[in-house]
Amino acid sequence: MGIPTEGLVLYLPLNSADMQGSPIISKDIYAHSCTVTNGTWGSTGRTFVGTGKIDCGNKTQFQFEHNTPFSILAWFKPSDITTYGAIASKIGLPATWRGYQLLQTNAGKLVCDLVNNNGTGKVANRISNAAITQDVFQLLGFTHSGSGTAAGLIQYRNGAVFASTAGTDALGGLTIANSVPFLVGNRANNDIPAKGIIGEVWDYNRALPSTEIEAIFNETVRNYKTCWDFFSWA
């Protein structure tokens, strides 16, 4: 099947040799110019040690709403699952935190959020039942159906549904639009930087079906797994 391109608004193959330096140009029809701060390039992606980010700007292509489907996926090798870290986000500043994000908690759980006002609980989110694995590359992400509810969020890990539980489900049809940039590896106020290596990143303006997410995993896993991993990893 290969990697789907329909609805692809951002593709950052951070493991590619032409993704060194800053700015970097996304490999999609929009060719977004993204500024890299404190992210060391390597053959599997950009390494972040708790201070970096990739800023792709506040573009209309990233301005998803509570009623618009979208998907976010990223290869991530966390180096510390005992601290919070934003894998990808377009989340506003305190006190509302309006926007959307994919992050790990300080218990290593995966969280996807749609937020109107965090302070008043106007949020729809899901939290993974299990923790992600430290020091191992995993394809992580979520899809949003456009319902604006926790039930409309599905988490994925390594090409399959990653079991999760609804946390808060009280967005109530309110906006999640904001004016902050789409970031990889951090949030707009730099409060929860990711720690680890981020490889390829995809952002779609539609909810990918599970078959396409599985196809993305199958097409790219060879970039992140050694021969031993294929025998030992599941």
C-alpha cells in the first residue's frame, strides 16, 4: 500500500540527510519551512535532551478544529518516560492551553488532547492503558474522527490500536483553534520538552483508517529496527 499522501499536510523525515541544519523543509506539497532549536541530527532522527523543538509555524494547514478530522503520527524513542514530554503539539499558552497535542506523561502513558480551556475542564482526551517503552523506537499517534469527543480519538502504537481510556470528555463542541505554531518536541511555552529521538512525523487533515496506519508502520519500521529487534520486538 505504501505511505498515503491524501490529506498529508506535513511530513518531516527527520532521519533523512537533507534534514540537517535549520531551517528544514517538509517533504509534502506545502514545503513548510521549520526552524530547529537544540535538536541534534542523526541517521534515525533528531535527538532532544529536554530543551529543543521544531517550529513549523502557525499555518492554516495545521489549524484543526473540534469538528475536523485529523491524524498525527511520529516515530519516537523516549530516553526518559518519568517526565512529561510533548511529541507534537499545537497547544496554546496558559491558562487555557487551547489546541491539540500528543504527549507522554510522567508515568510513560500516551495522551492525546483536544482542549478549549483546560482550567475549566473543557477538554476531550484519552490516556493509554499501558506505558510506552523507554529507549525503543515506537510509531505513536492518534486520529480524531471530527466528533470532538473522547470516543472520536483513537490512539495507535506500532501500526495497531493502542488501548486507551477516556480521561475527560467535556469539550462540548467548543473551538480548539489558536494562533500558536505547530511544534515537534515541545509546546508553545516550552514547558514539557520531549527527551529522546524523534524520527519521521506525519500530520494529516483526515482520520486515517487503521489499514493506512499499519501501512505507514510497515513501510518505515526498517528505518528504526535492527535485525535483532525484528526477532525480539513486538
